[in-house]
Amino acid sequence: MIIVFRMTSALLNYSFSHFHFQLLSKMSYPPAYPPGCVEPTFPDSAQCEARYWDLGPDAKDPCGPLGGYPSVGEQVYIQDPANFCMMLPNPDSPSLKRNYYSKGLLPSVVQSEGYARAFCVGDYLTPGALRMPANSIKSAHVVKAIHPNGKAYYQISGELNCRTAGVNCTPSSPGAYDDGGQYDSVPYRYCGKGPNSGVDSPKQGARYVDYVEQAGNGIVFITHF
């Protein structure tokens, strides 16, 4: 069975334009970190490639947030085109502030892998999430279906107003791809792009625990499964 939902930017923007960009949910953000840490670290890409994307069973982020999983501020869900949360570059990330925001720049998706934050459309905020800035979503299309392997999934695809959404979608060179990237809930051991993030299962449903979000050129595909 496949259920399809569609909504255009006019209705989407009306549904959340009255909310302020920096409004936080009731749960405290940022989460607590180990002594000496201010945010999670990110697996070294060269080491990941050399280890065939498996750092071993004892690998863990030395600066991983304390508390439950998924971390506060990194939980997503999909209900319909007017109610969902997705990951975008975290405006409160010390690394992104130092390397991009302090220089008047916006990071691309690939540059913010490991340093993302949940942004929500609609009334519901996942724990620690931010409201999606008004006019950030041009269009959204949601499908609920059953994969041939029998696993249920939600998938949303759409288009962003990149600058409004706080992400750089400009090609790094003329005619080049816009350095698109991915956020996901793959564990640190396997070099995940957001190993502390995950689905807000109490909201989405207990059967949905993992997600992958791919974005480039302002086009976004997100699947919860």
C-alpha cells in the first residue's frame, strides 16, 4: 500500500510563518558533553576509508553527548508535508560558527555533516529542535509505503530555499555539483554522518528508528524506516 501527500510552498509557509526561527522546544539544548568537549566530534574520513568504514566494536565518539539516544536537538519525524522535522546545519555549532558563520558564510550539507540540528515544520517540535524559518520550503511530497522486504517507511522529497534555510547550495566551481551531502543515523563505528541523531520514535512510531537524509542543489530526500 502506498499513501501519498502533497503540499505546495504557499500552504507550507502559512502553517509555520508565525513561529520565530530561534524558538526552542521545551527540552534543554545543548545536551551535556564529557569534560573538555563542547560538541560531538566527527569520524576521520581517511581513517574510515582505510578501515573500510568500520572502526571496530570499541569505537565511540570521545565527545559524544551524554544522556539518551537520539540526542536532544537531533531528532526527526515525518507526518505529512506540513508536519515534519529534518536536519540542517546547526547555527549553534562551535565548529560551524568558527569556520563559516563568523566569516559571513553558510555551510553546505557536506560541510556540516556531523554538525547538524533538527528543524521542524508545523506545531510539533522534537526535543531540542528549532522552528524551520518561514519560506524555507518551496515544496514537499510525502509517501508512506511498504518496502518489498516488508519494512514500512516514510519518505519526503522537496525543494529548499537554501539561503533562508541556512544552507549553502552554490556550486564550488562553475558547472559543478553543489557539494551535496548526507545526514544519517548510522553509528559512529560505521562512520555515520550524524551518529547521535535519529528518529523521534515516540512521535513517528516505534517501528521507525533509522533515517537517511540526502540533499544537493536545494533538493532533499529523506527516508525514515
